[in-house]
Amino acid sequence: MLRYCHIVNSNAVFTHQRLLFLIAIFVLGFPSVAKAEVLVQKIWVRSTPGVARSSAAYAVIVNTAAKPDRLMEVSSPDVAKVELHASKQEGAIMTMTPIETLSIPARGTVELKPGANHVMISGLTRPLRAGETLDLTFSFEFYGDVDVKAMVGPLAAMGYPGPAIVETP
């Protein structure tokens, strides 16, 4: 039985088992080092009535990494100002407050939705009509940028109106 194998062009001597192990690693790869991601899914914005130039964007953000991340900002080439907002019901009055960042827990999910955390869009360069898309970039502290095409839904929509269009770097 072959106990030692000499590798050509090398002074190293490997046992047969070590050589097979190295071959298996190169053939199968390293499954434990798969890249963790932050996914932006079910991204949508409300259409705008008439000449209105403001809207809101909503999404489901999934962090597959073992450490938390933070959404630092959202931007768009079609928008003058984009802010993260938190909505809060105080009696009969709904208030919105800008927030600096949004924490995304490790291996967790955060939903941006009507009446809660959302992306406030002001200064649109064009009206938004149902069925169109709006380019947005979600910038995370550790993961970096995620470019998405947000589906424009009806003005009265309270939930995701269609299929996700997600592009990741």
C-alpha cells in the first residue's frame, strides 16, 4: 500500500490522506467561507398623485451574516433627498421622525413598512406611476452598497405590489 507520495517539483512529502484532503478542498471548495450577504427584497415605492414630488419606499432587509450591520443611507439619482424615517402613532396623530441609521441584526430581518420604519423620498425629478421602477442604492456599514430597482405600486397600496427586482454587487 502506498504510504507516502512525493509531489513533483516540491521537496515536501505528503501522506496519501493529506494529499486526498487537499484535493477534496480544491474540488469541493470551502463551504464554511461562503460570503454572507445583506439582501434587499420586496422593495417598492408608492406612486405620486399629480405634481407631488414626495413618496416613501418600503422593503424587507435580510442580513445573512453572523454579525449585525447598519443601513447608513439610501440614495437615488432621481431624488433630491432621501431619509430614513420612523413612524409612531401618538393618540390620533401619526408622527414621522428622521433616524440616522437602522440596525440590521445578525442573521436577522428588518421590514420597512407603512406606519413603521421607512425610506422618505423628497424632491423627485419625475412623477412615479404604478408599474414603473425607481433606482435606489441602500448603503450598509459593513456590507456596502446594494443597488435595487424599486417597483412603483398604487398610491393606496399598503403592501408589496409585485415581484422583487434585486441586484447585488
